[in-house]
Amino acid sequence: MPGEELHEVGADGARRAKEWLEATTRVKASWTNTDRKWIRRMTFKWPEGKQTTFSLDLGGLLCGGDFDNDIFMAECKKYSSPGDQGTHYLSYLAKCYVIISQQPEAADHFMWITWCPFNVTDWDKLLTEDWVRKAVLAHSKEIFGDIPSDEAEELIDANVVSTVTERLWMIVLSDKQEKLVITREHRALIQKHDVLEGVR
């Protein structure tokens, strides 16, 4: 897929994921990494290597229940087939590790939102500490510098790995599922009620 077309698909996926999250009525506010006002809060830097910056696709605040006022960040992949999602997922996990290492309060939840399952033979392992460690080692040069992998493995912070794992979500959407949510009209009624009750 040409780069420009791929970028458009990515932007469409982020927009649709944002709409779906808002339609759950559990999102108080949300923004994408193209929102100039919020991008600085969503931008981080690899500690080593070329120290390039990165950001995830979405961010926002949850509301209600145990998640009230929790901050979430999400990466969205609008794939129609598995492709190279597994590689992108490892990069995402490594980025989550860096975010928690640098700013533990930056996100209470990390969501991977996809329209296509991937790495299905390892599906039950994708949210485990082993996979977070695997991702950190795959990006050890950007995190720890140009050192042997056994040294990098010793530098992995077990507490950070555990925190990342606890905050991970895997959300699989489909085109039809996106439509099976509360309508905008009903959502407006709920929001109006919450405002009147002083909830929001």
C-alpha cells in the first residue's frame, strides 16, 4: 500500500476508534495525536539511539466506575488482514515501557485497538510480561543503547514491565460492531443528564 494511502487508512482508524470509544459513554474527553493542543502531552522520546520522538494515536480521559478520570492512550490499526501488525505491536509495547519509565503518571491504560487479530498462535500471550520483555529486547538499542542483549536483559526494570502489563488492553473491532453502539442522540441525553447531575 502506498505511503499516502497507508497514512489515510491510519488516520481513518484513529478517527473511528475515537468515535467508538466515545460511543461507549465511558470517555469524558479524547483527542488524537494530530490535535496541536494535546500532542505535546502525548509525545515521548526514545532514551538512546537516535533519540527520536514518538506518540500514540489517541489519548483521553475515561469516566465512571473504577476508571473515573483515568488517562488512556491508544494505538489503532485498521488492518483488513494480519500483515505486519505483530512487528508494530512489539514497537507499541516497547513505547509503553518507555512512557512508564519516563512518566509513570502519563497513562493509566494502554489500549491496542485493531480490526484484525494477529499473531493468533500467541494470542493468549500478547498481554503478558513475557511479551513486554520481548518487545523491550527487540528495541533495546533505542532504550538501553548499543549493548549486548544479555546486558540489556539485565537492565529491564521488572516493576515497569509489571506496570505496563497491568495497564494493557486489547480491543478488537469490526465494521459492523462499530455501528452496534448507543446512538449519538441517546448519548447526548446521557451527557445532558450527567451535566445536570453534576457528574461531568
